[in-house]
Amino acid sequence: MQKDNLGIKKADLNKVPFKVRVRPYLIVAPSLIITIGIMVPFVMAIWYSFTNYSFQFPTHRFVGLDNWVNMLTSREFWNALTVSLLYGLFSTAIEILLGLGIALLLNSLNNWLSKVLRVLLVFPLMVAPVTATIVWQLMLNSSVGIVEKLFNIFGVYNFPWASAPGTALMTVVMIDVWINTSFVILLVLAGLQSLPKSPFESAKIDGGSAWFNFKNLTLPMLKPSLYIALLFRLMAALQEYAVIFALTKGGPGDTLMSLSLTSYQKGFKFQKFGSAISFILVLWLIINVMAKFIVKRQRFAQRQASGLEE
């Protein structure tokens, strides 16, 4: 009797009900459809980056590396790359540090105040980024804004929040930090509350200081959670569009023209879709490389916390 690769006789295989035989294919079918749904637009985007495609004139022709050469030799690309990297690094770094500090504080409080603060800190995550930005725009207004009124108390008038190149980046980073630090707090707080108690009880018996416990126990065991927070926030910050567009539309001048905004402007305002796609593909490449590096570090930190790595 002829057998297949698994050693099952073909005659026995034919006796298996049809529903049972197709079950493996039905299980993987949704994953296959989603994969195809992701890959087809991605491959098409790569193709369009080598064409002069425009929404106004759907017929297009292959232009080779023209879009890529023009992008890499243009000042606007390097300005957009710098803006995206500065925005991503500053906002992520501040959110991680603030989130870690507030999470440690909340974890040390075991009273009603901690519970109230945890509920209140979720609020920024419930507000759409565009709505939050508009509210901040009103609060920073030089005539009626509450922040401006507070600055006036200290003798500071007409502070150029988003209207000057020197302070525009700081302003959008500040709003991003207000919106997204809650996410880091919740993630780190969950990590803190999942840490084993026995190492801290042993350190307490040995008379370990708070700094010693944080440096040698809390931080090493918390690193996997911190890397996850870093991964999610850095990926989102590098792609940031809503806050910058709602507050300044990339200005003043081209001060805040990030890769996302530049791509939007090229694609929808100037109808240069092929050129716009090349900017987005560079952003995808940067995020992909950073994500792989962070995931690799997160796995290493997880093995260290489990005692599998020195």
C-alpha cells in the first residue's frame, strides 16, 4: 500500500471525512488572506515609487530611479528626515522617563489617591490627537490661553509656542508627551506589578537601599516592559502626522515638515504620487530597522531577567 510523507496509507487517508481534511486549510486561510491584503498594496507602492503616477493622470510610465535620486539629493528630504528623527527621539525619551517615574510613584502608593490617579491618567488616551491638539492650541493662545496667563504671572508675554522655528518642535513634542505618556505609565505599571516579590523581600532583610533595589532589581527585571514601550512609542512618533498637521501644518516655513507631512503634501497637494511613496518607503525602512533592533534587545533583556543570560 502506497504511503504519503507522514506514513499514512492513501487508502486510510481517503476514509478521513472531508471536513477534517479541509480543516487545516480553513484555519490558515484568514492569515493567508490578510498577508496577501498587506503584501499587494506594499508591492504596488514599491512599483509606484519607480513611476510618475498622479491622481490627476492615472496613466503613468516607468521613470527608473528618478524619484529616489531626486529625493536623496533634495534639501526637503534631509530636513524631513531630521524633523522625524528629532520628533521621534525627543518625544519617546521624555515619555519613557516620565512614564517610568510616574509608574514607580503610583506603584509605591497603596491608597485611594493611587486609584484615582490611575483613572485620571487614562483620560489623554481617550481623546483623539487632533482634538487634544486643538484644545492645546486654545490654551497656548496669546490672548485667551490659560498657559499664556500663567506665563504672564512670571513676566513672560507672547511666548512664541508654535509660531517660531526655535520653539515649534518643543511645542509639538510637549503635546505628544501629554497625549501618550499615559500609555507608557500603564505599560510600565503592569510590568512593575508582575515582578516577583521574593527578591525585594530578601533585599529588605539585607538592608538594601531604595536606589540599590531600583538599580539591581527593579530596572533589570523591568527592561522587557520598557523595551515594549520604547518600540510602540518610537514607531508611532516617527509616523506622527495628526499633532503636527493640526497645530502648524508643518510650519512655520518647513520647520516641522516631517516625512509623513512631506509625503502627504507631495501626494495630495502637488499630485506627485510616485515621489510621495518614496518618502514613505524610507520611513518604513527606518522603522523596520529600529523595530528589529529593539525586539532583539527586548528578547535579550527577557532572557537576562529569566536568568538564562549573564
